[in-house]
Amino acid sequence: MESRTIALEHDQDIAIARNQVRALAAALGFRLLDQTRLATVTSELARNIVKYAGRGRLIAQPTRGADGRTALRLIFEDTGPGIPDIAAAMRDGFSTGRGLGKGLPGSQRLIDEFKIESEAGRGTRVTVLHWKV
């Protein structure tokens, strides 16, 4: 399967991304629980882009490990204001908006691999990877 790129600019793009990731995970044979995890992570991280950066994109990449196992990599990118303190942003309850502060740390708990890169004024990239069981 090929990579898919989904623009994230409006609230409806969050639902589109969530649905496309769920469908892709199902097509790759992920269990329903893992489809739900990936859809939830997509919803949270896509919402952050729309809310804080205004626009960005999601790249969904089916991949295989050296052992032949299937995984789904999701890359969320924006060119927004960046995250000035990643360590603080990864703490439960921390929010620069009016949210609950559960999006980033909650997303990290739902998947197998999580990496966040951000530079003030230059944007943010969050890469997650989840292995098929």
C-alpha cells in the first residue's frame, strides 16, 4: 500500500483523517482495538494542528519491519508557532489553550513509538508508529 497525505486545515479534516486512518488500519489487518487507538491518536494530533497551527498535514505510511511485521506510521506536520517546552507539553494536564492537556501524553500512551520535534516559529512534527499484533 502507498502512503496517503491528508491536508489538515479545517475541523472537518480531522474527521476525514480519523476515518481514513481507521480504514487504512483495517485494510492492513489491524485488530479493532488498534484501529480505534490509531483513530484516536489521529483525532487528537490532527486537532492540535488545526487548533494551534491553523494548517498542516498528515502522512500515513504503511510499513514493514525487518522481521516482516506490519506497522502504520503517522506523521503530523505543521509550520505553526511550535511548542516552546516539549517536556511541559508532554505532562498530563498541561495546556496552552483551554483543553484538558491530555492530547499529546494520551496519544503517546496509545501507540508503540512516539517522537515529537518542534522549533519555535518553525513548526512541529509528531511521528507515531504502531505495530500490528
